[in-house]
Amino acid sequence: MAEMAAAREELPLNLQNAAAHSIYGRLDPSPHSPTSVVDGMEPKTYEVTARKGMLVREGVELTTVEARPPRPGNARDAFPSRDRAARAAPRTRPAGPPRRRRIRAQVTTLAVGTRCSGAEEALSAAGSERVRLVKPVAGWASKKCLRQVTSAAWEAAVVETGMARWAVDSSAWHPKKQDKSAEFQFLLALIGEESERKGVTQYLRWEDRVRALMSRLLSRRCSALALGLKQADVTVARTKGRKPYLSQRSRSLSSLDVAEAKPNFNFNVSHEGQYVVIASEPFCVCGVDVAAPDQFRRSGAPEQDVEKFFGTMRDILSKKEWAYVRRTPEPAAMAERFRYFWSCKEAFTKARGDGLAFGLGRAEFDIHLRPGPKLAFDATVAVDGKRLDNWRFAGEELDNGHIVTVARGPPEDIIDAQGEFKATIGHQRVDKAHLDAPKPEFVVLTVRDLVPPDRLTDYLATLKK
């Protein structure tokens, strides 16, 4: 019991009562208080997602039990007793029934974007999921207003290796006034080049503007972390084929050590359906493509007939590739297999810089599924019947059937009519070790993650407008 009391004293004051009653099992089964633990866990980081903020119950609504102290004896006890022993021991009546005292939880509001640490997840008696927060306030909060934040390891990995595999669910971002909102305008202003900002606002559909904005923010956040730059100093140029790359001016601002460690730093972005993605490499030239199912790719449009769709794509895949696609009888499975090949072919041409000039039917891929519960695969490529041993392809499913593939290849295969992108590459040849370097998995980020730390306070302020 002494150990339990000591453990209780280490908790915040407003949770000590909760700890005491969890020891004695006297948790009030009201619908406002979590009553069954779902998962004991190490502290996790959460972010408030409710635009109007989130209410946190500081403490837990409990019924506490306090034993009443013994009541004094009656008036006769005041007279001295003839028995010396009886006179020495004060007479008392038995303790009365315990008193019940109800502790009401205080309520605190946390603004959207606030990050919190959670120590426990639980269900209320009504079945709603809750999280016990420990910072910045201690108490219970609704899980539906929180999003678990991935560890900052994704930032550290890019700083250390120059390899990024990031995705943003653009369909989850809904500013109230869309591009007229203070939030949208703030994010747009993070893009320094006027031509790139116009590249966002030129689209008529809101969904396309969001994807264009996210792709530009991803490339600048990634480049700044990889090369140790201020995000305001990152400028992105484009090849004749519209392939984006880090400008020579920005690259020259990185330190000598960083430049030598990542001599060929380059990135590539893609967007389709729900996701906008980016991949970057420090040595190999890279390309990325995300292929979405029809219902996500064509927002609001009826789903196409698979066979009719395949008819329009008959020249894109080889006979061998079509045989792989049709090895399963289910239309949805066939469409998914088609996306394996489509994302590989697109990633390959985007890495090289060919664009539409390269006939996708010239490249034939062999898909090798990896074992495990998550859909992932590796692939090899042959162009015009000749296998290319210096190219690597890694694919995986993000969510809802979205297939993303990253291509790695040698810089010597870059197609750059004006030579400006190729001039930013320090080493034209790469080793097999670089091609076979570990393949990071994609990490899903939020819009907030794309804001540089020195502008985060200003960004959070726009969410209140």
C-alpha cells in the first residue's frame, strides 16, 4: 500500500484522486468518465484537429468515499471512572457510515493545432473513445478531436540521409473559405517564387489548387531539411519537361559538409486521388508516382467499367504485364494490379525526365510482391527488351487502394534538354550500394508538418481567424 501511495504522489494533483480510486476500484460509471482501458501505452503525441478547439476534462468525474472519523463518546464519558484503566482509554462510539463526496472535473479548451502528450486510451460507458492527456493539461479528452502525430523521426531521417518518403492526404484539409481563407493565403506565401504561386492559383477546381499547393510545400520543406537551409531560401526551378529541381542558387547555400554528403540531392512529387507524395534521394536520381483507384481519381464521376478502361490502355502494358493483371478474376484486383505497373512506368519516366516523350509501352516490369501483411513490392525493368540492372523500384499501398512507387536510377540516364538540372548533380555515377540502400516506408504528414518551425506560431494564429 505504501508503494501505491508513493506512485499516486508522483501524478499531477488533479489526477491523484483518479489514481486513488482506480486502486480501490471506485470509478463512477457515468458516461462522462472512461471506465474500461483499451490500451495501456507509452506516452504518444497528439494534435488537436477540431477547428473550434477541444474540451479537456481535467481529472475524472468520480464518486469518492471518505471514512468518517470516530465520534466522541456521550456526556457520561466526561465523568471520571472508578476504573483507572478505563479512565486512561478514551471511550468512543463506532464510526458512522462513510460520506460520499463527488469531485467534478474542470474543463479546459485547447485550440486547434495544440500538441499534447497522452498516456492512456479508454472507452467511456457510452462507448466513446477518450485519451488521458498529461501535457499541456492533465485530463480526459475525446479521441475524435485528436490526431496521433508521427514521431519527428521523419524529420531526423531526411536531415541525416537526404531520403524522404512523405505523403499528405489533401482530401482531409478543408479551410472554411477555401483559397480566400487566411490559412490558405499564409501557406501560399511560403512559396517564394511568383511563378510557382501562380502555378497554384491557375487551377479552376479547388482540389487541383490544394494538390498544387501541397506539392510545392512538400518540395520546399524536404529540401530545407535535407540541405540545412532556411525554407525561405529554397527556390525550385523546372526543366523544359517541367520536372522540378532545387535551384543551383539554393544548393550553393548549404554547408560544404552537407553538400559532400548529399552531392546529388534531388526530389520528385506526384499527386492523384487523396494523396500528394514526395520522394528524395542523396545520390540516385529518383522519381515517384501515386496511382489512385478510379473513384478517387475521378472525383464525383461514376466508376468506369474495368474492361472498357483496359481497352483504352491496351498499348501501355506488354503481353506479359497484361497476363499478370488478368491472373485474378476479380475486377477490383485486376485494376489494382494495373496500378502496380502504371505507377512503376510513371516513376521511371519522371526520374529520367522524359515526360510524355517516352512511350510507356517500351518499359516492361516484373513485379515481386514482398511477404507480410502490408501490400508492398519490388520491381525490375526492361526497356525495348533489354533489362536495366542499374534501376530499382519499390512500391507500396498507402490507403484506399492508392499505390505509390519510387524509382532509383543512375544520374547518367537523366534526360535534360537544357542541362540545367543535370548541372546540379555532383556525381554522375552511383555505386550499387546507393541503389540498394534501405527503402524507407512512406510517412503520412499533415499540413502543419509542412510549415517551417520558425513560422509555426504565425500559422497557428491564422487558424483562429
